[in-house]
Amino acid sequence: MYQYDQIDQKIVDERVAQYSDQVRRRLSGELSEEEFRPLRLQNGLYMQRHAYMHRIAIPYGNLRSDQMRMLGTIAREHDRGYGHFSTRTNIQFNWIKLEETPEILRKLASVQMHGIQTSGNCIRNITADQFAGVAPDEFVDPRPWAEILRQWSTFHPEFAWLPRKFKIAINGSVEDRAAVQVHDLGVYLKKNAAGEVVASILAGGGLGRTPIVGAIIKEDLPWQHLLTYCEAVLRVYNRYGRRDNMYKARIKILVKALSPAKFAQQVEEEWVHLKDGPSTLTQEELDRVSQFFAPPAYEKLPDTDASYEKHLIESKAFARWIERNVRPHKVPGYASVTLSLKPTGIAPGDATDTQMEAVADLADEFSFGEIRVSHEQNLILANVKKRDLYTVWERAKALGFATSNIGLLTDIIACPGGDFCSLANAKSIPIAQAIQERFSDLDYVYDLGDLTLNISGCINACGHHHIGNIGVLGVDKDGSEWYQVTLGGEQSSGATGAHLGRVIGPSFSAEEMPDVVSQVIDTFVENRIEGERFIETYGRIGIAPFKERVYASRQPAHA
């Protein structure tokens, strides 16, 4: 993982001191809330429904064990004993006192963390594949490139006041585990026939009020030009993106209005002034950053282990956990473990202070002191020896992190919704919990196979509901909370890319939602060909059978 140098540390420490003085002036009345608002947002502090929420950056979802322990400390000493891991792999603390925020940032700075650019119209936290560096299907480890982009974009003066927030995702594997196509700017890394790293650049993706799948605007970009080309994209957006209407200010609106081809042309014209300039990457700079992502000291192990195989045979529960929560590793004798933050009855993505500290202990003992955060709101131990998997499973069970539901119906992605967020139209967490309780039979859920369910509390789509196989959106109907359902969304489907879900019809009350999901699932089960995934059955039979089943017993009183 990347380690701060003296300059990095000084910059973050100086920002903490600056912010501490800003808070002092706000508390003394020298600064009004209107004056203070942009200052706190620059440090990730939001005013939510009940209290301040502090959003902390976790670059490309990578954490050291000491950083995870510090997050646990902050949860215990400054929050209500827990934190929420978000779909941007950040962590959010929902019950923060303003006067304590300088101390929170000081503690974070002591472990090389901060809240910079987790809010505002700037380049936000850059995300990547949670299995970067260990996935067998990987062409290129995206982490050095994500770190290069992070360093380039942090405090970039030209892009501090963009028309709207800007999100970047980067992937270097066959499977897109970073949802690249639904980001403002996406980067696919691969190697050309000569073995050189090149990038496909996508622009104009995004969810929210106007969901759009991004378009490729540049193929086979040599790695040396990654920063200069991205800078050209940002310059075109900064110049022509709308600032008169926040709902039309994202880059996806500009790309759609111009057409991807015309936007790409404008980027090329801008790139002429930047190509081969000072931001051109050198091998020396790539080597400098890449050294922080060198493989750990793996042992030379056989690809399997006798005790591991014995446990697989003797324990059905362990075998199921292996199938759902453990992934192959590029190094023989190792595997990657996903710790589920989705047990029934717990808000998706939440972890307590004691759980965070225990995960840090697991990382130190079994995974070289490293933890990953996925945009699906789970935690990953990326480098676990196969011979240790049974022990890790038992320890994870004791933590409540061993639910065997990764990629299944109850592995729900959900934003905090109306319980916390002042922007939300409806609650997300109670809906997620009600659905989990309805489908608490893990044997049944297991038999359903791969199936994603995503919930957003408002049109901003922080729960990525558009790309869930089943998507749920909270909407306001005359002051009441209702829920719109979409079907057929998918984060990625290989060569055909991401798909956006279709609305099945009028919205539903909160009380109806478990029944609605049950009816959708029943339709799937009745029409499924053996071995089909939900998305495959949906693709074969279309939306009509689901819609007919769901609305057969009710009158659509709300549009």
C-alpha cells in the first residue's frame, strides 16, 4: 500500500491545522454557517438529518490494519460505536459533534488518512477492483494507476470547482468489479500485443436522476499519457459543463448533449496542448509508485491443503462459505476472503468498533496486515493461506461476518437513506432488513444463485439501484414514503457491458416491499431453466411476467 512521504504528511497535517482554526471560528461565531459550509465540506463533513456526518476517504478501498483500528477508535470515541462503509469504499460516521472533528482529523492524519475531497464539486475518491493484485483474471494491477490518479487529482487547483462532483473508477481485469461503466470517467487497463500497458477511456457514465452507461472515447491509450488525456477530459467538462442547473451539471449530460463522438473530438483538440507535456508519466514515476504495491512475502505452498480439503468434506456450512465468500488467488496455496457485512438485521455496510478492531487483528494474523473495502459494502482479506481458511471462517463467525451470502439476494447494497441522509425521500435500511428477514432461509437463498438487490433512498442513487438485478428507489408521494422497483439491471455482463434496470410500474408502500420481492422471486423460480441466473431468466422472458405477477393482487394507486 502507498505510504506517505514527508511532503504528503505535511500537507495533511497543515490541512488539519487550517480546519481546526476554521472550526474554532465557527464555534465562536466569527464564521456564519453559510461561510463555514464550503470549508467543512472540503474536509468531508456534512450536516445530515440528525447530526453531522463525517466521510473519510479510503483510496481505492485499501486499508492497513492500523488504519482500520483507528477507524474503530473513532467510532467508539466520537460516534455511537459503529461506522458505515459506502459504495465508494469510504467510511461514514453518522453521529459526529462539530467540536470533535478537528481531533478526528488529527487522529486520522496520524495513520495517513483524511476526509479531503470526499465532498464538493471536485474529483472524489477513486475506486478500483477489490481483488486488485491477486485476481487470476487480472491483466494489470490497477492500484498504482489509481494512486497516480489520486495524487494528481488531490488539490488540483484547476479542478477544485467543477460544475459537479466527478467520480473515477479503474479496472484491470476481465471481470469489471469496479462498475467502471457507470462513472463520470472510467479506465480499463489491458496489455497490447507487444505487452505494453494501454487504457480504454470511458466518459459520461453515471446513475442518479439520468442514468447513463458511459461510452468509450479513447482506445489503446499508452500508459504514459493517462494523466494528460484525463486532464483534457476534465478541461472540456470544466469549460462546457452546465453550472446553471445542478441536475444537468454532471459530465454525462454534456456527453449525451454533444454525442460521445463529438465530445471525444473536443477532448482530442484539448489534448493537443497537453500531450507530451509536464504531466506525461515516466517509467521512473511509475516505478516509484508501483513499489508500494509489490506482492507481499508469499510462501511457496502447494495449491491445496489436506486439512482444508478435510474440512470441506466434513462441514457443509464451511463448504458453502468457501463457495460464496472465497475467491481463487493468482498465487498457489492462497485465496481471497470476503467478510460479509450483510447479516440479517444489520444495516448493510455497518461495522462496530469492536468488529473493525477484530478485522484488523485478522488482517495482521492472516493477510499481511491489509484489508480491502468493496463497493458492494463488504470487507476483504485478499491474501489468506488455504490452510488458514477454516480458522478464519470460525473467527469470522464469532464476529458476525461469516454469512455465506456474497453475490446472493441478501447481500444487499443500500445507502443510509432517510434514517440519516437529509437528501433522501425514503428509508433504505428498514426495507433492506425486511427483505433480509423475509429471505432468512440461507438454503433457499443459496439455491436462487447469483442475484443482486440494490436500494437507494433517493434519485441520487448512492445505492446503485439502477444496476441491481432488482433495484429499489425511495420516492416521495404526497409526503409519504413509496418505493419504485426496477428489474434487469446489471453491473457488468462481459462483452455486452452494464445494463440499466427498467421500472416495472407504479410504486409500492414500505409494507408491500417484502411481498413485492417475494413475487418477483417466485416468478423467477417458476420460469427458470435449471442453472439459470436471475438476470438470464429475465433476459429470456422479459419484464411482462414479473409485472403481471406483482400487480395481480393490487390496484396501482400511485404512479
